[in-house]
Amino acid sequence: MSIKSKLISLIFIIIIIFGGLTTYNYYESKSIMTEQLNMSGIELVKEKAKQIDSYFYEAESIIRNIAFAVEKIIETNPNITDVQDSVESAHEVQSQINEVSDAAEKVTLDSEQLAKLVIKLQQLIEQFKLS
């Protein structure tokens, strides 16, 4: 075997080793980056879920207060029928918010589910504004 063929073989082996190390490094880096992105995404979703939970709690408190005030109005003046319809509507909205609140507690850390909850909350707020 000549020196030229030994040198070419040595260069080829070095290229294979560097290629293998580069490939290994690429997949390890990709794995670490994916894990870091997932962890930061999970933390972000947890924080947003807490904010939504807080918002549901506030909305539920507001609706309970409104329902209580309307019930007191009906107690003082039972001849009011429009308000009675509003109370029934407020109770329906309250029950829907309770359902969404329960769903929010069971939220897995899935961004699609979180988006659906936000849309449902917006619909409930719009429905309550229209009532």
C-alpha cells in the first residue's frame, strides 16, 4: 500500500469520524432544544391557564352578585316579569360559566384546548352583555 493510498484512507476515516460526531451533536442539540422549548411552552400555558381561571372566578363572582341583586329585586316586587326572565338568563349563563370553569380546571396543557376555552369565554361574555 502506497503512502498516497494510506493518506487518502486516513483522510476518509477522519471525515467519517467528524461526520459521525457532527450528526450525533446535531441530534443531541435538537433534542435539548426541543425539550427546552416544550418546558417553556408548558410554563407559558400554565400561567395563561391560571389567568383564565382567575378570570372565570371573577366572572362567576360578578354573575353571582348580579343574580343575588336581581333575586332581591324580585323578592321586593314579585310582579316584575322582565327581570325574572333576566334572572333565569343569568342563572343559565352562571351554569355555563360553571361548566367552563370546571373544564378549565381539567385543562391539559394543550394549546388547542386553551384556545377553545378562550373562545368559549368570549362567547359567554358576549352572551352576558346581550342579556
